[in-house]
Amino acid sequence: MPPSSFCRPYNAAMADADLYLGLISGTSADGIDAAIVRFDDAHRPALVFGGTYGWDPALRARLVALGQEDARLGLDDFGELDVAVGRAFADAALHALADAGIATGAVAAIGSHGQTLRHRPRGRRGDGELPFTLQIGDPGTIAERTGIATVADFRRRDVAAGGHGAPLLPALHAALLHDAGEDRAVLNLGGIANLTLLPARGAVRGFDTGPANGLMDAWCLAHTGEAFDRDGAFARSGRADDDLLARLLDEPWFDLPPPKSTGRDQFHVEWVRDHLAGDLAPCDVQATLLALTVRTVTAALGATQASTRRVIACGGGVHNPALMEALGDALSASLAGCVLDSSAAHGLDPDHVESMGFAWLAHAHVHGLPGNLPDVTGAAGPRVLGGLYPA
């Protein structure tokens, strides 16, 4: 990450500009994605620049460990970690602006998702406990360090209104990828997989389907030392185990109807180990985890929009050819010839659709526009999301 000397002069107020900068580090915490987005007078977004900036390895390892169900963190450690993540996000924003050759004063606001530590929209066990969602990455630190007004903490208002606080990007997907001539779905293959349903006519819907890269990355790291399964080679070297797959699919969460969402605190490597039996080779487990993603995505789409003719994929999983080939085959077989595309085929960089989304949410906040879709999240109504931290 850029050193602290990378800080820029403080802006006196929010710029009167059409550029916004979105930041997100997803469930896999494999990098901080930054997108600089221009909006026209009709609030339509266009990507100006996208980049991904690496975490300090020790900080990333700590964040990944804290995503586990049984992780614990003292209050002092939590406060320091919140600031450390905020500094990393701020430096990623400054680095993106430098790489793009854009001055800080040209940016109206930063939209920062932060790093999710816990996501419990139905409480810890769903039995009447208080719902919450927790993202860290102090937005005050981001605003101070960059000199750019920062909008952050987008999920909590939707959860307060009875929603899941996720997924938050179906409205953007609809604006960019809806087609009146065919039923479509957008599939984000991040640490967690989620679907946005875009019928040719009718309401937009969306929900998480279960694990994607998060489990495969964690298992790969534990058994190969590599942070992710490059080209799906580790999974290809093994064979999916039907018995393990059946045990994983027996997880009750998969049977819940939408709206629903999940995270690393539910689907983590210990969850996988709890389902192991016998002496499976690590590569066979990796192949089974890939099959789990394929099976849960395909089943969820078949149950909610079986008329889908095109699935448009984005997120890091797009770069795993083993996953994309298996998904393409499964979707074509189960949904009468449904086609799987990368969002790149539709003019959208698959690595920056999500970071574009948080620029879009910051733009919506600044203009007083709701950022959620109640049909997607289950919230009581449309809400302006996030809080503003002025520069």
C-alpha cells in the first residue's frame, strides 16, 4: 500500500463534480477494489478507472481469521483495527486517483463498503435476537486522509428497517444490464455468490446463494500455501466427492427462501472440516467445494427464475475457468440452454462491478436517493443508505 506520505491536501467541501470513487474489499479480502465512476445528468454511471490494491499480508491474515465463527477481539484491538482498515482504504483511494491522473478535488465523494467482520441480519441464531451487520474501516479516517467527503456504513440502515442489508447492488445491475427482450440474471462470484434476477418484465429480485470463492480460497491456502486456486488447477486435479457434497448441501441455510444473505462467519473452513469424513485428498475437497458453488447457484436460479436465458457473471470467480466451465455446463443443462457470459461481454469489467456499486451508492446518498430495493433485501421500504463524513 502507498506510504502515509501519499496523503493529499484537504478539500474545503464536497466537490461540485460528477466523479465518485467506490471502495470495497469483499468476503475473500483478496484486495481493495477501487472504481472511479462518472455520472451523467440522468444518474447513469460509467467506469472511468478501476484498480485493485493489495492488503498488507499481516493485516489481511488478521481480517480473514476474524471472519470465522468463533473469533474474538478485544475493544482496544477492535478500535485499532478499525483505523488500520480505514487507512488502507484511504491509501487505496489515493493510489487509484494517482494512477488515473485525477485530482482529489474532482471527486464529489468516496463510497466505502468497509470490511465485513459479521453479518447477522436475523440475529446470531435467528431466534428473536437483535439483528446487526458490522463493517470496519473508519470513514472519518478515510475522509481525513484523502480530503474527500466519504459515505460509508451502507448496510445498517436497511437492517434497521427489517432488511438483510444485502445484496445492495441489484438496482445498479438493473440499470446497466436489464434487457426487455430476455429474462436475465447477474451472478456475482465473490467470496459469497449472489444473484440478481432481471426478468424482461417484472420486479428485480436478488439474494445470496451461498459460498463461492471464500471457501475455495481458504481451503487452497491451507493446503497449497496459495491464496487462491489459480485457473482452478487444484480443483481440476481432484474429483468431487458425492457424499461430502450431500453433507454440505444438507446445511439448512440453503433451504431458506429469499430474501437471504450470509457471509464468511457462516461459511468458513471449519464449517468444511466439520463435514469431512474418512480420508479425502485435499484436491478432492477442493473439487467438491467448486461443485457446491455450481450446485447451489444452479438450484437457486432454477427455483426462483427458471425462465432465465442469460446469466452475466462478475467478481473474482470469473477468472477461474474450471468454475466458469462447470457453471456454464450446469446452467445450460438445467435451464434449457441458458447461456453464461462474463460481464466483460457487456462492457463491464468483472473486477469492478462491485466497486462501481459503492460509488453508485455514494452518489445516491448525496442526491437523497434510496439505495436499497425492498423486494431484494426485505426492508420495510426504500431508504437512503449510509452516513456522510464531510471532508
